[in-house]
Amino acid sequence: MDKDLQRQIVNVVSYVLTVIVNGLAVALPLNGLTTAEISDRFPVLVTPAGYVFSIWSLIYLLLAAFTLYQALPSKRQQPELRAIGYLPALAGLLNAAWVLLWHYEVFVLTVPVMLALLGTLVLIHRRLRPTRRAGGLARWVVALPFSVYLGWITVATIANISQMLYRAGYRGEPLGEDLWALIILAVGVGIAAAVLLRERDWAYGLVIIWAYVGIAAEQEALLAVLASLVGAVAVGVLVGYVLIRLPQARASSGATPA
């Protein structure tokens, strides 16, 4: 079988498998437990409100567009799709594995799997830098899905690690839970700032804002609420800066505007 065709098929199969596993997690649910019910066992101060998790619908919709696009015969040899290769399939398998581990309460493995998913998405994101900065359809159906996906998994990784530390009995000593949450949220803003300034990826930043506003809506601790809102505003300022500078950067690089 042609290697490009094989890559297309594997990416499609992985996407379908990911959607099935996540669908079963909601419909059954798996192991008789919903994702939210398990999450509620770890009441850390960086968990967003339930409505925030609706972003998964957008992520899977964007990934569906990517999966169909990359499966087209005319796109079989497209350079950006060859550049990311089987990494989308790997991301899908890691996603499905995390859901199964979470629902069947194998918590000790959820963090390494989440970190592997984050690392995979970071690698995809870097390889799609030229696509993201150029114009054309590929920027929206190839690069954008993984910008949104990476943004959410950045927040999910922070929450997952915080939850597992809580499960291990750590409550932010000697700082206390409020200050510990402040530090975690500040780290998240720092990561977002680095990505925004280095990659000029406004979509990634919008996801961080969505999550931080959701954290402020969910939490009652004043410091966590204020830190979340300040973080959302700070990232919002950076997103505005990126959107202002982006046309200038494209013009200087000779990229065609969308």
C-alpha cells in the first residue's frame, strides 16, 4: 500500500476510534461513572465549570474537518500532511487511552498519558507553523484544529496534575490551597504567553481565555477567582497584540493573506 494512503487510513481509523470511546464515556457511561463524577472527587481550585468542557464538541468537529480533508485523494501528498504524518493518529489513541484510564480509575497512569498527548500536540503544532502562518484553506482545516486542541490539553494537563497531587494528599503546603492555585494559574498564563509570542497563535490563546473564565465561574475562593480573571485578561491582551501584529508578520514573510 502507498505510504501516503496508509497514513490517511490510519488517521481516519484513529479519529473514529477516539470518537467512539468518548461517545461511550458519555452514553453508557464507561464503568458506570461520568467524567464529571470522577473529577468531582478532586475539588482542586483550577477546575473549570462544567459548561467549559463543551469545547470538546468544537475540538471533535474541527478534527472531523481535518480528518476528511487529509483523507482526500488530492491531498495525499500535501507537504504539511506529510510533515505531521501519523502524529494525529497517535494523539487520538492517547486521547482514547486517557478516557479509559480515567473511567476505570487507573489514575496513576493518567498523568503520563496526558503528558504524552500534550507532547504529541506540541510536536504537531510546531510542524504546522508554516501552515498556520500562511494563507489558504489548510490554515483553517489543518492548523486550526490542533491549535484549539493544544490549547485545551494545556489546561487539561494542568488540571490533571493538580488532581493527582490532590489525590496523593497534597493540599499546597506550606502555601495553602489558594496560593497554590495562584501559582498553577500563573504557570498556565506563562505557558500561554510563551506560545502566543513565539507562535503568534491567537486560536490557542482564545482557548486559554475560555478555560480561565470557566475556572473563575466555578470556584468560590476569592484568590482563585481573581487569579483566573486576571490571567484571562492578560492572555486576552496578548491575543490582541498577536492579531494586530499578524498581518504585518505575514506581509514581511511574503505569505498570502486569507
